[in-house]
Amino acid sequence: MELPTQFRRFLPLVPVFCTGAVLCALAFVGARRLEQRAARAEFELSSENRASALRREIDTNVAALSILRGFTELSPQLTQQTFEQFASRTLAVYPGIRALEWIPRITAAQRATFE
């Protein structure tokens, strides 16, 4: 079976079109890989930044609580008013801490009074 003359003149273009299609496919695959790597790198950097910020926030809040603990240990006659003054200043400086509450220690003998 022989091709008609009108199709024969386009026969040399078939390898050109095939080569172009293969090159397009390879370029697409390569570009997609580059985009995926860039997106992954951006995601990893963003997640590391967020984790680092969270770590800093937690460390800062733990340090504030350590300061409060030291204050209460060094003040044996700590009153509720003194605690609230110190706590309000601490809350103003450390916005990540939502509340500091005065909860006095109750002995077994005092329990009936508080219940």
C-alpha cells in the first residue's frame, strides 16, 4: 500500500513532530520536578520557622513561670494582693500566658472551711 502523493511530502515532518512531542514531555517532567522541589523546600522552611517560633514562645513562657516560682519561693509570707500585682505585671509582659491564678494551699484541717 502506497501513500498518496499529497501525504508523502509531509512524511519528513513526522520525525520532527515526534521529536518535538518527546522534548515537550521531557521538559514538562523536568519543570514539574523543579516546581515540586521548590514547593517542598518552601514548605520545609515555613514549617521550620513556625516550629522555631513556637519553641521560642514556649521557652519564654516557661522562663516567666520560673520567675514566678522563684518569687513565690522567696516570699514566705506571700499575700494574694502581692501575688496579683506580680502576676498582672507578668501577664502584661508575656501575652502568651493567658492567666495566673492565686490558689492557696489548704491543709486537711482547713479543708472543711473551704468546701
